[in-house]
Amino acid sequence: MTRRIDWPAHIILSLGVALFVLPIWLVLSGSTLTAAEISRGELSLIPRLSGLGVYASVLRDGSPGAGPVWRMLLVSGAMALTIAVGKIVISILSAYAITFFRFPFRMAAFWTIFITLMLPVEVRIIPTYSVMSDLGLINTFPGMTIPLIASATATLLFRQTFLVVPDELVEAARMDGAGPWRFLKDILIPVSSSNLAALFVILFVYGWNQYLWPLLVATTPELDTIVIGIVKMIGTETATEWNRVMATAVLALLPPVAVVVSMQRWFVRGLTDGEK
Amino acid sequence: MATLILDDIRKSFGKTAVLHGVDLALHSGEMLVIVGASGCGKSTLLRLVAGLEEPTSGRILIDDTDVTNRDPSQRDIAMVFQNYALYPHMSVFDNMAYGLRIRKLSDAEIKRRVDEAAGLLELGHLLDRKPAQLSGGQRQRVAMGRAIVREPKLFLFDEPLSNLDATLRVTMRAEIRRLQRRMGVTSLYVTHDQVEAMTLGDRLLVLHKGVPVQLATPMEVFHRPANTYVAGFIGAPAMNLLAGKLAQGGRAVALEIGETIVFADGPRAGADGMALTIGIRPEHLRLADDGFTLPVDLVEPLGSETVVIGKLESGTLLTIKLAHSHVTDSFLRVRIPPEHLHVFDAGSGLRLEPGAG
Amino acid sequence: MERRTIFPGTWFPILLVLPQLALTAVFFLWPAGQAIWSSTTRADPFGENTFFVGLENFSDLFSDPLYIDSITRTLVFCAAVALLSMSVALLLAVCADREIRGRGWYRVMLIWPYAVAPAMAAVLWLLLMHPQVGLVGAWLNHSGIAWDYKLNDAQAMGMVIAASAWKQVSYNFIFFLAGLQSIPKAVIEAARMDGAKGWFRFRSVVLPLLMPTVFFLIVVNLVYAAFDTFGTIQALTQGGPGKATETLVVKVYRDGVVNLDIGASSAESVVLMIGVIALTAMQFRFLGKRGEK
């Protein structure tokens, strides 16, 4: 059987890939030019190898409007990790309590947590800000992360998984003498590991990509995330050093993309399975 | 190595009563098979003994100790689940070792027990594999291994063979029997498959809708079923059950299909005309030139024997199992031998013995 | 849905669920309550006294033509983003579902954009389309096309729609692909044997079976366009020029943080809350249907 090459599919898919790769590539190339060249509007498709020094420079010194990029990358990384890990831990505990036990007001607790799904941060910015202010958490790292840890997506996802754990597995563990804590630690969590991996990817990206909340909460440059830093660098566009902005943009994309690509299989499975 | 006593066990889920007073006493080393159709309560009974459910009333005693209120892990019992319930993320070794680790046995002791069980079950070369890498039969053996290493007082089997294909089932059945005999551990085995029941049990408990109907050895259950339910349940193809009336002063039965047969083992008590159900197994019906005519409806040649289903004018079906392998006639002449009759009261379904007054 | 096999104990699970409940109470319920309360108050011009005004803020909002404009704008924006993003994603998913070489590679290359932040998408588009320094934008202007989304309303709207849709394609692609792959091969083969070809087969067999995914994604995309695009719009146009790209969520920010009109901003937040609740409720209805295959 001869395989006819499916040209239409290949062309469309290649165009699709180009749609996403091209902007990144152009920005990468642009980052190796000088600011003057860019201001003159000189395009380039090939990155100039000699211009790669801008990356080291930008990591060290940043650009007018924002501090050193390495610090911003660190802040973003810490934020993404804290949010991912924090959310996972809290959600596992809550989902476990709600599915594997019965206690008074259990369903009330579930619905309370469920409500948080309906309240994305954009909808409650002002009042949440004033709460943070009252608690003295403005411009602190906990202030940037804690409000983003509480929402329900992860809890619901874990609940779905926990609901379908086979009854026999639980009974076998009980007969082996495992109590609820041991069961969680030794069996439930390992068995849910692919969900965990998927969630980690989703939450890490979510945490890294936050814009509105850190914008409000961080009032000193030390706490700028990389995303906010870049927008600041662009600033009013009068003194922007465009090549440095471009270099920073590339750097800002590397960690989340790396996480997604390396854990791609679990991520896709977790995203689509979890919605069932 | 332990005795098990169930004392008037009853269980209801909410308003639904599932078990209506089960009494049982297992001898040490005995394998008792609880058999019955789906929904008869046999799994519930097993889970009560396991401690996974609590009885609504009644007591459970293992080695004369009342364990009715004890947690499963404190009854010194081990269970083999229908779907094996292996921990998917642990190796075979760890699956078997888990319960021992929780009980804080020494590593050396754990290794000794696991290796010994692995040897018995031929799992030695699979100890590092995960359940997903094993076949159904291998997983089943790991499930048994997990129970064996616990060295418990009691083994509980919850339909462990129902997920295996037919050939594997036959092999595993023999292995379970061999193992249980060798280890001599008192065992409770639940199944809906009457062949498993007959081959594995030292004694059988037939459950029907939560009520224990007969507790006896397999041969006893086969040859002298206590009621029409047991009669129809044990033995394949199922026993033929025909309606009839007591006649000739209790010495014979007038079958609805027209034949009258004199009892070979003695008269039954009761007035003429009393409604009876007569049982005759398909393998006991005989071809005879002086028998009644049975139109053939369906012939099932099985190779070693032939099953013929005949349909009488009244619509009653009669199943015959013949040793001949070639049946082409459109009707057979059939005789019901009186020495193989089973007599039951039509109303209660209970077996009627001769002479009972 | 409940579990049959559970563990005994009351205090243990209560302890486990407490952290999330505490966080929920402090960072969701309390602020939401405050927002509802503030939406019924107004401050005097000096910001010293606030007094209860009932639903006046709401009636003011809905009689304010600028707010109505904002609503219309948001609806147009959401529809455009959802439509654009989903159609591109569906096309790509259909192609990626076919038996072609390098399938796996194409998929990875279309999945990684999920990692791009909404604000980053804006930055990337900005870096490309900026009228003076944007690699494509500058070229457009040099070629004689008047391109400046900072001045032209329609161009600004087009930009934010494009950037927002661009970012969302990856997410939709993942779900469409999964949806296509969950259609049993036997069904497609039966259609082929019945003689259904190409577009006709797609329309009559594939699309109907994909509907649960489509509905689910419509809702998700609408929520995304309404809320998660804040970063994109803010980074690109800040809602401008003027109010050309001021969607509801941008307006909440502007009124609350920039103009410090807490009453109005809170009222707008409450309206948005109601909108989200309605949309999320729908999302879960469709979520259930997606699971039933």
C-alpha cells in the first residue's frame, strides 16, 4: 500500500506551527540587533550571533524601567512554584477529606470551595486588595501568592480522581492495616501521580503568567515578576531599549515552555481527562 | 488452623434486609464454599466476616473470640478480592510486603515470607514487576500471595476466578484447592459458579435471597437437594422440575404430563391430590421403547454427550443428557426411572422424604 | 456521586479541609461580601464619608451610555476571540488527527504556546506590530499602509482580538484533538463505507459528535475573553485609544484602581460576578455531557 502524502494537512499544520514559532523567532532575532537598528525598523530573520551578548547583559542589569532580569526570573519562578505546590497540597487534603470521609457540613464545605471557581481574581481585585492591606500583606511575597492558592480547580480535579478509585483497593488497604493517613500517603497520592504532574504544569504556568494581581500587590521593584518587568520596560516607549526588551521576552518564555514541553504527555492527559 | 462461628447473623441496608439469620460453624482447616445466585447475599456475608461491614445483629467468633466489633486489620484474616485489588504503583514484592510492613515485621522476616509464598505460587521471577505488566492469572496469584504471607487464621475468597477466562479458571481452581489443602488454613470461599463450589468445597452453604437453604457436603447437595432452589441450582444442565399430584395413597405421583410413577423409596405422607414438584436430572432420563413420546425441539451435540431439549404438547420443556452423540429423530421415547426421582412439596419447595409423618 | 468505601473519623477530615476553607473565607468570601457591600455605597467627593445608596450604583451603571458601550464592546470582543480562536484550533486539530508523518511533532509544536502568558502574548504582538519599532508594524508603515493601533480604534480592537485569540488557540487545539480522538474509529469507518466523503462526512458525522466539546469550549473561551485577557489588553493598549478597547474587566480596573471610584467599580465587579456564575454553571452542565460518550 503506497502512502500518499497528505499535502493539505501538512501545509495547514506547518502554517499553524509557523504562526506560533515565527513571532518568537523574530523576537529572538530582533534581540540580537542593536536598539538603534530596531528603531530604524530594520528587520532580520537571522539572529546575529555577535548580538547574543545582550542576554547576559540583560540578566545582569535589566533595562530602563525594570531591575535585573535574573531577579525577576527568580521572583516569577518562586511565585510559580509556590502557587503550584501550595495549591496542590491544599487541594489534595481538601479533596481527600470531602470524598473519603463523612462529616457534618461536608457538602456545605464542598460548595463553598466550588464557589471560588466563579470568582476569578479580576472580579474581586479591589476588595481583595483592601483585605490584603488590612492584613499588612501588600508588597510581600506571601501577599502575592496566598490569594492565588485557594481556588477550586485543583480540588475539583482531585475529587474526580478520588471518586473513582476502586473500592477494592481501599478495602485491601484496610485489611492490610492501613489507616487513613497511611492510605493517603502510600497509595492514593502515588496512584494519582499523573494527575499531580498535569496539575503541576497547569498551575506552574498559571502562577508564572500572573499579571493583574502582582501588578497591584507589588509596589517595589524587588517583587516584580518577569511579566510585569517586561511591560514596565516597554513603559512609555520613549526610552525603550527594544533589543533588551526582546531578549527579556525570550528569557521570560523559556521556563514555562520548558515545563509544558517536558511534561507534555501528562499535561494533555490531565487537562482533558480532568474535565470529564 | 482456626474455627469460625457465625451466630444468627442478620444484615440490613437501611430498610432492605439482605441476610436473614445465618448460622455457621467452620471446622479448623475446612474450606467452606458459599454459593448462590447474584444478589443472594453471599458477598455481604463474606464482607461481614472480613469486617468491612458490620452486622445488624448477630455475632462472629474466630477461635472462640468475639470479633464482631473489630476492625478488619485486627481479626487476623486475609482476603483475596474479585478484582485482585493490587496496588498498581507497587512491585509484586511490595504488594505482598505492604501489610507486613505496616505490622512492623522485620525486613528479614518479610523477605522470608514473601519468598516462600512466591515459591509456592511460582512468582519468584516476577517479584520486581508491577501489576500492569502481569497477566490476569499472574495477578490473581499475587493477590493470593498477599493473603498467604499474612499467615492468617482465616482466608476469605471473594469470587476470585470470575475475571479469568475459562481455561485459566480450571487451572487456577485446582491450584487454589491444592494450596488450601497444603496450608490447612480455614477458608471461606464465595462464588456463583456451581462447578467451582462442587470441586472446591469441603462443605457447601447454599444461600437463596439471604436465607441459608442447605449446608452439606457437595455430594449430599447434589444427590439430596434440600429444596427446589438447590435442586435447580446445582448440576448442569439444570434438573427438570415437573408438576404433579400425590396419588395412590401416597405411593405414587401423577405427573401433569400424563405419566404416573410409583416411588421407588417408599410412600410419602399426605393426602391424594397434594401438589408436588418432581425433579429428575437430565442425565437420569432414559430412552425406552415403552416410554412416553417427547417431541425434539433442540439438539446440542457436545461431543462427549448430547443434550436434547424436548417440548411437550403442554409447552413444558424437558432436558435430556444422552451419551449417544447422534440424535436425528424428531421425537424420542423417554422413560422416567423412579429410583432417581426427587420429591418436593409444591408449595414450600422443601424436599419430602419417604414416610415422614 | 459519592464513594461507597470511606474511612471513619470526623475531626481528621475537618482538619484537612480547614486550610482551604480558611483561605476561601479570607480571600474569596470576605472580599466578595465587601464588593457587594461597596456596590451599594458611594463616597462623597472628598472621599471621606461613604453612605448607603442601595441599588443606585447599579441603576447609574445601566443608564450610563459609556457602560452600555463597554458591555457591547465586551460582547463583540468575546465573540470575535472565541470564534477566531476556535475555528483556527479546529482546523489544526482536524489536520493533526490524520494519519500523517510527524504527527507527534506537530502536536508538540502546537501545544507549547499554552505556556505563553496573556500579557506575554501582548508583548510579542507589540514587538511585532508596533508602528515604529515593531518588526512587522514598521514595515507596514514603510510600505505606505497607515498602521498605528495607538491611534486607530479599529486597528486597536483588531490587535487585541488577534493577540487574545492567538494565545487561546493552543488550549482549544488540545481539547479539539482529544475530542476528535475520542470518536470511535468504527463510527468513521462506517460513514466511509456508507459513502460519506470529506466535508460532508465532517459536517454530518464528526461535528455532531464533537458538539459537547464545542459547547464546553465556547463557554471556556467566553470566560477567557471576558477575564483572562486583562493582561493582554492592559499591556497592549491599556484600554485605549480612549475607550476603544476598554472591555468590562479593564473598566473595573480603571474605575477602581486608576480613578478610585470604589462604588462604581464594585458595582461593575458584582455584575461581572453574576455573569461568571451564569457562565460557569453552563460550563458544568456541558462538562457533564462531555463525559457521557
